[in-house]
Amino acid sequence: MPPFGWEDVCSYRPLREFARTLAAQGVPTLRFDLPATADSSGTHQDSGLVAAWIQSISDATQELRRVSGVTEVAVVGIRLGSMLAVAAAAAAGAQLQDLVLWGPYASGRSMIRELRAFRNMEVPEYSNGDEVPRQPSAGLETAGYLITPETQSALEALDLTKLPAMPGRRVLMLSRDELPCDAKLQASLSTAGCRVDTQPGHGFNGLMNLPHEVVAPVETFRRIYQWLVADRQRTAPKAVANAMSSHHAAVDGVRESVCLIPRLSGNNFAILTELLTNRKDTLTTDCCMLFLNPGAARHTGPNRMWVDAARRWAAKGLPAVRLDLGGIGESDGEQNLDVSGLYQEHLVDQVEQAMECLSSRIGAKRFIVVGLCSGAFLAFHAAAQKASVCGAILINPRLFVWDPEVDRRRDLRRTSEGFRNVDTWRRFMHGQVQVKRLKQAASHIFSGLQTHSHLQIPTGEFKSALTKVARNGSRLTMVFTEGEPLLRELEEEGHLPPAGARDPFQCIRIANGGHTFRPLWAQKVVHDLIDKEVAALLGVSPR
């Protein structure tokens, strides 16, 4: 059972590897997305979500019993997932034997309080003196995800400190590194008749790092496995052929299918979204949208935006694919654990392989490639290399040509600008900046100037790629939030197209919404821009 929102994005890959490890040890394991989250159907505006989340656990246990033949089912829940697991176990229909609760909330109120605190910490990030646009939907917006007033009320009504009798169940409670397990929840479970064990949950903070920096808590995973199989007879895993009833399903009026794209060292995972039933008012096109990973986050995209955009356009007749590149999300390969791994040429090759596979499978001849951050980098190079890319939408790219020194140079620039800032010297005169820190900064600038001859974009390689894009007839659209370092560098180097120019290369600037567009208003702006660009490429009217 995954945690909520951004925590789910961060922890996804390690939890996938843990599930595969359990399966290899003979413990069949099922992972799924809660209703209205990630790849599941529905939206955050749906009513009755909390009840649907709890019911989904009962549905999942029944499915796991059906496909694997097991008789006992345990739930491993992280944060929100652990709270829902207890609620499901307290209900009559779940039939759960064991519960592993990592960092559980004792009540929905405590969860909402914590999310609201994180939300308050985020707000200053977007307030650069300008008025922050109003939130388009009512509710609690946190880290790019919305909890509607109805869902919030239903969560706040969950109180695990008052549980019905649940005799005979084993419960393992894991702490969050230095934060101990909730004593009230532990007492409530014991009073309900559960046998409760507590252990340290070392590695929780590493599990919640940025997706390309996340560290799998191997020791805690090992503890969970040992606790699960303790006092149980080991049996060989049952061979299950075609365990799931199908690899495609109707979701929100469209059909979604799993695609495995072969490569030399395994398969890449993708989800193809297509129109469920042809209608007279739908598009007839040989084009396909291709959404790439934002950094090391999986195919759902930033704040689930790729899911929403793919289903919206598939419902109009334009098929869309959400792709996981090697080592990301559900694809095979070693996990990407540094930035450089996200900017390699072989990943561009994987994008091209995906397009070739889709051409064979659905007859697509043209592609609109959409990417954010490193995904925008890959979309840019795909547009330069493949004539079949008719359009590329690059959202907040960090760079166009891989350079391992790029972050160091940008850091050097920020430091040197601090020396030119009057406020820095005013703080120094008032003793708020130590002489030692000032000397360190000066040394950093001096050493940087000795080793770097430029701080800007490699002009020759960038313009050569643009020439290839133009020769391929591709439309290139960059979308930047203000404050992005690459936007500033493009501006200062004179690489931005003049306003109003009729050029296949255009740049759209919007207000500060963060690198991944966490505020809901920023997400809406990006959705509208994507729709406008796709409509222009297809020659249809935008919504």
C-alpha cells in the first residue's frame, strides 16, 4: 500500500524492487494504485474516495488470493497506506492476517495537519513579490496534489485510536528513523487484541528522497521479510501463467494497455492509451503523443499530469503513450541514482526504439514528444534525430547538451552575484556573515574562474541541433517558469527567438510555479499550453 502524493513518487522504485525480492523468496506480492491516483481510474475530484481506497484493499486481497492461490494475506502499508490498511482490517470484508505499518498516522487529522504544514512551507517558494494566482479548485493542495474538502473531511473522520476487536492479528510497527512509533496507535491495536511488535524503521528518510537520489532501505526490507515468514511453513511459489485477467482495461472512457518495448538488457515499460470506441466527432490521425519520464519519476508524470493529458487526448482520438526509460518506474535496469544517468545518449536511443515499436503496433507515423526536465532534454534530441517527430514540447529543460560541470558553474555564478549584492555587504558589516564564509566564497569564485572559460550554452552544438530540428520540419516549443537557469542563459546568449517571429522554435514564459509545476494553477497553465500546441500540430481547434 503506497503513501500519498509526492511520497508515492519518491518511494515507488524501491518498493517495486522490494516486491520483486519478496516474490523471488516465494511470497507473491501485489502492488496497485489507489483509486484516482497514479494509473488508476478517476480523479481527485471524485466523491467517496476514502471509502473507495479502503474497499480497494479488500478487492486487492481477493485478487491476490485468486491469482496466486495463497490463503493468508499481509499488508505492508507506508504512511497513508498503513492507515488505510488498519481501517480495512477493522472492516469485516478484508480478511487480512498481518499488518506491517511504516510511519503510520494514528488518525486522519494528524495526516492533514502534517500535509498542511508542508503546504505552508511551500508557499514562499512561489511568492517572488508577485501576487500568487488563486487555486482553481477548493481543498488542500500539497506538493502538487489536491485533497478536496470532502476527501479531507472523510480522512479527518478516520480515528485509529478507537478500533473494534481484531483478535489474532499480528502487527509490525516501524518507526520513521528518529521518530518513534505512535504510542496511541500501538495501545489501540493492543487493546483490539492484536499482537504488536515495534522495530526501528531505519532508512525511511532515504526512501523519501528525490527519485534520482532515493536509497532503498535494504535492512528494513529484510526485517519486514523475516517478520512476515516467522513461524510460517515455507512453500515453493506457485507457478501462475497469465496471472492478471488481462493486460488492458477500460479507464475513464479510454482503453489502456501495457506495452513492453524490448532492448538488449531487458524491456522498457509503457502504457498505451487509445480511444475505446470510435465516434464521428473523433480525430483520424497517424500521429501519437509520447510522454517521457520527468527526471527519475515514473510514467505518471509530474503531479500525475501525463495521465490526465494522455487520457484527455486519447478520448479525442489521438493515441498517447507514457514511457518508462531503463531503470525508471517499471522498466528493467539498474535504478538511476545520479543526475548524469538521466542525460545519456542511450536513453535517446530508447526513445527512438519506442517510436519504432509504436509504428509497428498502432501504425503511428508522426510523434509529438512531451518531456519535463531530463525528459525535455531527451525530447529535444529526439526531435533533432528523428524526422518522425513533428513536434516536441520541452517543459523546464535544465540543459540541451550534457555537461557534468553545469551545476557547478551555475553555483559559481550565484556565489559571484552574491558578492555584487549590496545586501550581502550590509549583512557582513552587521556581523551576520562570517569572515570565514566570505573567504570560502571568494576562494570558490577564484578557483572557478581559473578552470572555466564560459558559463553559458555550447553555442555550436545547440545551433546545430536546432538546424536539424528545422530540417526535420519539427515544431519545437519550450515552456519555462521564471527563474529557471537555462531560461536566463538562453536570454543572455541571444538564443531566444524574437517575439512574434514565425519560427518553428518558440519559447513560452510563465510565472514561477516551481520546476515541476506543483501549484494547481501552474498545472492548469501547462495543460492548456499542451492542448494548444497539440491542436496546432494536428490542425484542429483547441479546447
